[in-house]
Amino acid sequence: MALASVSFEIDFTIDRTSRSRKAALSSLAQRIGSCRPDISLHDISNCLLAREKLGSTAIGSGVAAPHTIFKQSCPPLVQVTQLKYAIDFDASDATPVDVLLSVVGNRHDLRWLHLALPRFAKLAEAPELAARLRAAKSASAVEDILASVGIYSERTLPNKAA
């Protein structure tokens, strides 16, 4: 199966309370936990925090890409969070983060990770796309923006006509 045929579950939320990186990652873990109830909230939080300790997941232009690989089998999930309060993520461009583009999945097939992270970078490098993510008001709007860079949901996956 080609990378382009990887389909993600896509979730969207607005975090109106977090004012620190740790709080934002904790809130993100809770949201991912609601989408992946078979994985403990404790495991999700620990994985996200451990990844962040390896180095900032900020990718520039106010965007961070927290990600983790789960031992448990689960379909890949992209979780997009708009942060009401921009947060210092130690970004190389020193821009506080106000959008989290998170991706999680299982370790048995890492195509999802190889597809998502470079495309997240494209979103961060394109000011008009990052602005559209900041302005999005629904999961379907986010799905359409992600599809424009090759991250597809079941709804936006291109037909494979011969």
C-alpha cells in the first residue's frame, strides 16, 4: 500500500485553558485518550512528555507536532488543537506555539509517521495554510486543509480509479 493511501482519523479541538507546554500536552493526552480509549491516559501522557524531553516538537511558525508511537495496535490519528494562548515550546524560530498538529499510531506499521511529519512541516512553512488551520472552526475544515498537503481521512481519501 502506497503512502498516499494511508487514511487517518482526524480530530479537532480548541484548547481554551492551557498556558504552559506541560498543560497543553496533558490536555492533548486527554483528547487523544477520548479517541483511543483502549490506551491508558497515563501511557499517552508519559509518551508525549517523554518525546518532548528528547527535544522540542515545535516545527516553526507557531506550530508544534507532538507525536508518539504506541505499542498497542490502533489506527493512526491526527489531532489538531488550536491553542487560545500561545505557548513557548522552545521553537528554533522563537515563535510561541498556537497550533498543535499531533499524530499517533502503532509501531507495527510506521507509514503513518513517515507520511504525516514531513507534511506537517509543509503546513508550518506555508503561512496561508497555517493561517487556515488557525481559523478552522470544524473537523471537516481541518480535514480539507490536511488533504491539501496529502494527509487524508476516509472522507478525503482520493479514489484509486484505474
